[in-house]
Amino acid sequence: FVLAGCHSLVYFEGETTGDPLESAALKSMRWQLSSESGNAEPSPASEKKPAGKPITISSDSNIAGIEVLTRHHFSSKLQRMSCVV
């Protein structure tokens, strides 16, 4: 999932901040970060674009929100960053 890679994005002072590439991926899928919880969720419909769709895992299972549970920040010694989603 591209969305699982969008772990550096945070909702801060009324806007989504973080890696511009991750922000563009989230917007292209018509998902957004919730202003209330900071979780990723489908965007509502606008005049020009339809609403974002939940992620379909199987015919009877849809994911309508993703929460970052733990964020392990970049370690320059290890040259990596990870998160638990």
C-alpha cells in the first residue's frame, strides 16, 4: 500500500505537513489526514472530485481509516525510519 508509506505526514495547525511526495500520494488517492484524530481517511466529495474510496482487502472487508500507532523517527546511524500502522 502506498498509504502505509505515508507515515511521516502529520496534521499540524490546520494543514498536513511532512514529505511532499507522501502528501501528493495521499491526495492522488483522494485520502486526507483527519483534523480531529490525525488518522488517514477517505476525503469527502467536492464539486470537482468524487469522494475517496475505502481500501478493499477482500469482497467483504473494507478499510476506511488508517492510524499510525507508533512512529520511530529517522536514525542517521542506521539510515532508516519506520512506523507501526
